Amino acid sequence: MRGDYYRGKTALVTGAASGIGRALCRELAARGAKVIAGDVDVPGVRRTASAITAGGGWAKAVALDVTSQRSVRAAVSRAVADHGGLDFCFNVAAICITGDLRDLSADECCRVLEVNLHGIVRCSLAAYAVMANRGSGHIVNVSSMAGFAPFSINTPYTASKYGAVGFTEAMRYEARGMGVRVSLVCPGVVRTPFYDNAEIRNVERRLYVAGLPERMMTPEKAARAILRGVARNRSVIVFPLHAKLLRIAARIPGVMALVNGIMVRKYRLLRRPGRQGPGGITA
């Protein structure tokens, strides 16, 4: 991989206020890229940009709500106006609402889809319009290992990530003929504020968090893995080892039924009984 692959290039990163998005911004800037850090969390994304500029890199913070077509278009248009184009678009922004489906409303499920799937669609299409016109560029959509292995108790999240996988893989073949590269990223468990910010229904947060793996990959290592794969034009980037193994195991009949059965039983042991769900049914 050439050391100067990102130098002088313009990169838009969504979900840049924390976690993998923030780490990607810092790693891109360290490699000489001009980083446009976007997030709905404006104070957070400003901290990301400030940390980069304080270290001698180039970064600009923008308010970016991936659920708003106007906001997405404004961010991409600004990149083109300021830099003459857009070389990379990293779509990282995501949310999660965890819970037994009996405790989730249709609106909550759709909110997850709106950010995680429709947000990727909006940003990808806006970036693609610019890149296809130039005949170059690279769109990088971050899904999850939940995009190839379904996880109960996180059903809306799983649906959004499966959708992101399908959209990205289909888009790749269209974009190839226009000179635009498209990569799909499916990380495993990474230690980020994502788990702290996830909404958890009808289970005490401390009990749920206690069941998460103790050893997690850092967002910095995740960012470096993504950038290595992108520089090599990998179509699918899966990491770390547990995600690669799960990808293989998920193809074996019965494995995910066993895994999900255990997950559902554990969650329901923690679930508060007798609460009324969104449908008005006490369960």
C-alpha cells in the first residue's frame, strides 16, 4: 500500500463525532487527507476537527444529519465548492435500539432504518453523483457483522445492516463502469461510545452491558483496518478475527439458530416482566 494514497485527497466522514468515525477522521488526516467531519452532534464533531487541526492536520466540522436530504446535499456541495470534488465518502453514522420486539414500536424500528440504511443511501447517492461525473472516487459504507449474521434482540439494527450490505454490493457493480469504487465494511465488536449510546428497552443498562465482550477492538485499530482495505480496493472488509469466523459460521445450517436462541433466553431473563409494550399489550 502506497504511503501517500490519501495525501491531498478530500474525504467526507459521517458519524465523525465519536467512535470509528472519529478515528477514521484522525487517521485520514495523519495520512495527509483533507477531512470533512460530519455529524448531527455538532459539539462532538467540532472536537474531532479541533483535535486534528491542533495536531497539524486539515479538518473541517460540518453539521450533518443523514436523515435529511437537504443536510446531506449541503455537505457534499460544500466539499465540491471548497475542494473541486470529493475523493472519498465514508458512511459510518449509525444508531441502535436494543430490545425484545414486544417492547419496540414501529416508529422506533423505522428510526433505526432511517439512520443506518436510508442515511447510507442518501450519502452514497449524493457522493456518487459527484464522483461519477468525474469518473473517480471511492464510497465506503460501514455495515456490521450483523449484516451477514442476524442478531435477535437487535432486530431493527440487523435489518438496517442487511439492507446496507445489499445496497452496497449491488451499487458496486453499477459504479464500476463509471470509474467509482465501492467498498463494504463489516466490523465486529469495537469499543466505542456506540454501546453507551444505544437505547435499551425494558432491561437495566448495567445488566445488559455486563454481558458484552470484555475484549474489544479499539476504534483506532478499526480505522486502520478500514483504510488498509480501501487503499487495496477491497470489495468487502471484515474484521477482527471473531467477525471473520462468524461470517463463515453463519453459512452453516443451524449455527445462527443456536446463537440467537441463547441471546434471546439471556435477554429475557433480564427483561422486566409485566411492562406494557408499544402495542398496548402487557407481557
